[in-house]
Amino acid sequence: MYWGNDHSPEFITKCRACRRQRERSQKAGHHEGMSSDDELTVTELSEFQKSKDNILEESRKIFEDVHADFCDIRKILLKFQEWKEKFPDSYCDAYISFCLPKLLNPLIRVQLINWSPLEQNFTDLEEMPWFRAVEEFSDAKKSSESK
């Protein structure tokens, strides 16, 4: 098959149709890939907000039957810190530093459900309570290792 210059009437007609379609799409106010949330209808926005509220309400129930000592990251890390100070060999043999991310993961995820870095007034990760608790635990860990 020859792919060079095809000047047949069918080819020219197809080219013209493609060019007209391209020109029409450029004149329109909407550009493909340039959509924004401003294009959502009021109904869509209210449905989204209702769905978001339902998810947040359900997320509050996740740890409602868990004792406070086991769903507060700061309290959990304090227990590990005490263990490390009282029984350093046992703590080291248990490879706790490898277990903590898996242990804290569900608790952190629940706190991040409502976090949206795309909103104007979002909270920085460094300002979240779980982040500060982990940071304090890491600092305490470093200071106890340097002793």
C-alpha cells in the first residue's frame, strides 16, 4: 500500500472533515484534559458532599469498640518506649522497628480519610497528631540510642 501523497477525492474530503472538526473543537470553550471541578452541577456537588459525609461518619465508628489505649497512636508508642527502656534486649529481639509501620497503618489511614492536600485550608502532614507522635517517638529513640 502506498502511503505517500494521496490526492484522491476521498482522501481530500476526509482531511477537510478532520480539519473542520479540529477547528470547531478549538473554538469551543472546553479543551480536552482541561476539566475542573467548577464544571460539576449543583446536584453532583450535593451528592458528593452527602457521600463524603457518610464516609466520614462511618469512619468514626471504625475504632469505637476499641479501648482508648489501643487506638491512640501516642499511647501505643509510649508503651513501646517503656518496653524499650525496661527491656532493651527483648525489644531489640522483637524487631519492633519493622512492626510499627504495620501496626500504626490502620490508625493513620483513618486519620487521613478526610485529609485533602488539594483543598485551600488543608492541614500539613507535619501538623497532624499522628505525625507528631511518631516524630516524638523517633526523637526519643535516637536520644536513648546515643546514651
